[in-house]
Amino acid sequence: MMKPAAFVASLTAGALALSGCTTMAQGDTVAAAGAREAMELDIPEVAAGELSEETMKTVTRTLSSDEFGGRMPGTRGEELTVALLTQRFAQAGLQPGNNGSWVQEVPLVEITGSDFVPLSITGPATNLNFENGSDWVGVSYREDAAVSLENSELVFVGYGINAPERDWNDYQGVDVTGKTVVILVNDPDWQMDGLDGPFNGKAMTYYGRWTYKYEEAARQGAAGALIVHDTAPASYGWNVVESSWSGPQAYARRGADAPPMTKVNGWVQKETARAIMAAAGQDLGALSEAAKSRDFSAVPLGLNASTSFSNTFRNFSSQNVIGVLPGSEEPDEYIIHTAHWDHLGTCNPPAPDGDNICNGAVDNATGTAALIALAEAHARAGAAERSLVFLAVTAEESGLLGAYYYAANPVLPLDQTVGGINMDAFQVAGPARDVTVVGPGKSELDAYMNAALAEDGRTATPNPKPEAGYYYRSDHFAFAKQGVPMLYIDGGEDLVDGGRAAGAAVASEYTENRYHGPKDEYDESWDWSGVMADLQLYYRIGRSLAMSESWPNWNEGDEFRSIREASCAASAKGC
């Protein structure tokens, strides 16, 4: 997954209209919101599913084995993964979901940078050099064999946000054409305790995501964009940046009318940024404080940035894998389950013991295995009234590329897709009394979730880190942008053995030691009881939706509701 979850790039300019994050008012609860939604919804009760723990173990173990090489798209690992998925989907009783085929081709280009020249910062009395990897990382989204940033003027643009609907423009009054912008991660109000700030307080909006910041810099004509890494607002450490942004990078192939791109997109360590600001006679802390105000003005730093590197390219097609259990009454109405099958391939740097395979056992062999286990259970229960779809998407780690490609080129019409559930990294530390809901209060799907939780005697906890913007960082977001209501649920915080303190410790250990690293490996000692409880929840939600006559919508005021309603109004069938 692209984020270190509570357990644990290419977007178009249209994302601007969707970048607000609607959250529940303080003091509201997931259950209370669900109770209001449930009043007019058909929420059938369903029996528990016959779910196989052995399937979860076997598939997770296999997918995360060294033989699969970290499941990088376009490699032998992809071939093995797709073969396994199609075999297991067929054995489960699914039908091929793409007009007789199990796969949807996703055109990608892999860009591998090499020969990185240090990032050089120069000025009248300044000559600083920063090494790639330890001090900064950089890539180019352009398909240029040679990338060169030469004496590009540095400008600090605060949070790099241009949001007219929020009366905020960090680029106002400055021309950054051909220059390199230095940008803070997250939103200006990320340190607030509540959710009432200009960018929803501590709850990150899409404006806080690195994807948006690079896109906006390109729209402004910048030659380079450097985001200042800071562990708290980024919600992950520099090790994650270094491993994720080094080595081959996959992107969707760009068409003739593709939006503009900068020459170089990168990250700099916080201490690197501090040194650059000091060389400019500025203080990073003071500039960061000033950037919290809508009256902030961009600050030319009087320094120039230079670097260069080479790129090699590989055009290839990766594959989404899709299976369907057809409905008995309404086969043209779909309930979708998503999980990404891909991971990072090899890790850079390797572990101290030399291990450099990013096995991705938790992230996301567990979620991929869950697709198979759920398919088996639903097939055992017999056809539901609506069709159940199981979609394993590619290139999530490269920017949700497989999910975005499907959402832009849907195999099954999105206006006939009732809603869905995304699964990205299961918590393997034992049972929890709760589940963590990412983006609570956004849609009427919460009512189905709450009904399923009640059946299992569990509760819902709103995401404890809304500042991390998790709702914008996994595959469901591609569907949400097209108006399809999607649930995203993580493992619980309140562990039966040890409570919330134990849950926090599990999350911290994974994020610090294994997330996007070579030690996210299968462990025979894992406690699968919590995984199976969460899987039962997903089964109940999916089955209830598939037996329902309702079309749950986004809640009033949510940024995706108007998109769904426009989609439904234009359709003669479906919602």
C-alpha cells in the first residue's frame, strides 16, 4: 500500500474539485451516523460465511515467498501472481470478469533512474551538495533519457496549495516558471487537535498529498518540486521515502494531451531543507509557521538548484485480475471487492543481513488472499441476488495505477456498481474489539458496516490519524473519485490482548521496521484470529449489499455525492 496504515500518481487536474475531505463532526460517532443512514436502507441480515483460514495462510505465504520476487509489475513475479489468482478464482467458482478473460491489460512505462549527480545548492556564498538516497531522492515522470536541472532558482511556496474554493493560494504573486519549488508536506492546519480548520484541521485533504503538490507545481510551470520530508505530517519515516522512490518506478503511459510535468520531482530530508534555508538566511521553523496563514507569500530563496541523472525505459502492460460470481436476480448490478496484488520488488537499501526482496506479506499479500477467501465463501453460500466482483489491481504502489485505469476504463459499468470494499493489509496480531474506519461518515455504506459489526459484537473506531489522509491513499479512492461509494476498513486498535496500548505498539513496530521494507515477510507464528474476524465482517457487508435492493449514496455534503448523482442521472440502468 502507498501508506503506513493504522496497522501498517497520477491524478488529473479534476482532483481539485474533489480535494475537500468531509468528516463527521466532533463528538459524532460512526454508530450514530450509521443509525441515521439505516432508516431508509434495505439491510438484509445474512448468516456468517464459511471462510477458510487455510486459504488465507497458503495464499499469503505463497505470494510473499522469495520465488515471487516482491511482485513488481512487469516481472516474473507478476506472471506467477496472475497465474495463481486466475487459478484460485476459477477453483473458487468465479467466472472470468472481462468478456471471457480473467485479466484487464493496464499499459505502463517503467522508468529507472541512474547516475544521480548530487543535488547542488549554490548562491553568492553557498555551495552545498546533497547525496541521493541519504539526503534527497528524485525522479522524473517525463520519458526523457537525460534529466538535467541547471541553476533552477529555488522558491519556498509553503504547502504548495492553490485552492480557490478555500480562498487559499500559496502561488499568488509569484512566477515559478522554470524554477524549483520547495514544499511542505500535508496541509497548513495539520497540527490542529480538531477538524475545523481551513483544510479540515488534522484530517488531511487531497491538497496535503504529495501527488497533488507535484501536479500543482507542474501546472504552475515549475521545473522542479522538492517536498520537505517530516515524519509526523508525512506519517512515515525517511526509510519509506528512500525505498519507495529508489529503483524502477512504474507510471501510466502518457498520451499526447497529457497534463504538464516538472522535470524533477523529489523529497529532501528535513535537515537537508533546514540547511538550505539557513544558507538562504531563513529559518525553516519560522517559514513553516508563516505558511500556516492564508496571507502567506512565497519566498524566493536567492539560491539555485542543480542535479542530473539518466533514465532507461521499459514499456509494458501489467494486469488487473477480475472474477465475478454472477447474481441470481440482478446480475447487472455489482458489489465490488478490491485489493492490490503488487508490491515493490526489491528494496533499496537492503536489510543489514543482505535481504533485498520486498516480499510484501502484510502489504498486500494478505488482502489479495482475502479476495480468494471471500470468493470461496460466497460461492459456497450460493449466488446472491446481485453479482459479486473480486478485483485484484496492479501498480498500487506506483500511484494506484491499476485502480485508476479500471475506474477510467471500467470492465463493468460504474453506474451499475452499487458500492464496494477495499482491503489493504490485514492486522496479524490477534483479535480486536473494534475495526478502524478510514473516512467514517462519508457514505451510507456505514450502515451496512454497523449492522455487520453488531452481528459480530464489535465496534467501529474512527481513524485515529486523520492527518495522514489515508482515504486518499489506497485503491478505493480511484472509485470514489468516479462516484462509487467505497468502504475502507483497517484492523482494530483495541486488541483483546493488551487493549489500545498493544494496538498502538503493533502499528508502530510494523511502520518502523517492516512497512515497505525487506522484513515484511510471512511469519508462521502470526495469530490469524483477528484476520478471520475482519474477513467475516467484509463477508457480511458484501453479502448484505448483494442481497439488498438499496443503492447507498454518499452522505449529504460529501465531495463525491454530486458525482454519483450525475452518474446516476445519466444512466438508464443501475442507480
